[in-house]
Amino acid sequence: MHYNLFCFINNFNFNLINNLPKTTSIIFRNYKSPLDIDSIIKTKNLCKKLHYKLYLANNIKLALKLNLDGAYIPAFNKDFKVNSYHLKKEFTLIGSAHNLKEIRTKELQNVNYLFLSPLFTSKKSKKGLGIYKFINLSKKTKKKIICLGGINKDNINKINLIKPYGIAAISYFQN
């Protein structure tokens, strides 16, 4: 089955980006202060050359200024100021949620796609939603759902059971 792939990166990494599958979009999520804009620009230039979409995490204003493909709004960002930006037609907002309340917040933030996480348990998240809870939460929204969290080579085949719009991962692409 073909899925849209989303890879999270924290800094410019030529080898990782260059070796990703061709249908991958990249989410740059460097929460350092001050933000490393040079690293974002290097990533943008490489993504443009390789025809990847690039999204910036939690900074819509900078994503618009740098003419990126969109922005990612994490679950902890509950601010509705995102609705005040004048977005260009091709600009995409992706949101992240862990429960029904956060799904509703992301809908009010007018995201185009929704990461629902964590799907599986992992070293980082000991409490995954699991297949059934994931399916039930997915049915509560009309947004296209992208699964995130705990995805590895052992459980990747289980994703066919939930038929998401896409798959997002961090360590899966690095291994």
C-alpha cells in the first residue's frame, strides 16, 4: 500500500535527506532558541532540488517568510493566532493530536492534515493508542489522518489495518 511519508528532522542532515524515499515530506522541528535559520535554508534548498515538501514546526510566520510548503503545529500549541495569518493557496498546515480534545483544537486551527499519535508504544512513549483506539479517534474527524509514533519494521505491516493518509516517523527513517 502506498502512503504519504513524513520524516521529522532536527537539523540539516544531507545523508538522511538524500536517502529518503522520493514520496517523503520533511518536517524541520528544531526548537532551539535562537532558531538555526541557516540550517533551515540549507534544508529548503536540498528539498527543492530533490522535490521534497518542507514544513517548519511551530513557526508559521517564518515558514511563510522562507516560502516553505507549510507548517506543523504540535499538540502543545493551542494558540488560535494561527488563523490570523494570510496563508498562500499552496501553504499546508499539519497538526498533531493525542486525544479528542486536541483533535477539536486542531480543527479550529484549520489544519489540513492531522497527525494522530502515538500509534504504538516505543522507548519514548510507553502508552500507544493501539489500532482500535486509533481507528475510533480517526472517525471523529474529517481531516486526513497521518499515523505517528512507535512505527518500526516489526509493526509497519499493521498500518494496513487502519489505512491512514500517511505515516510519520523519526527514528524509522534514521535506521
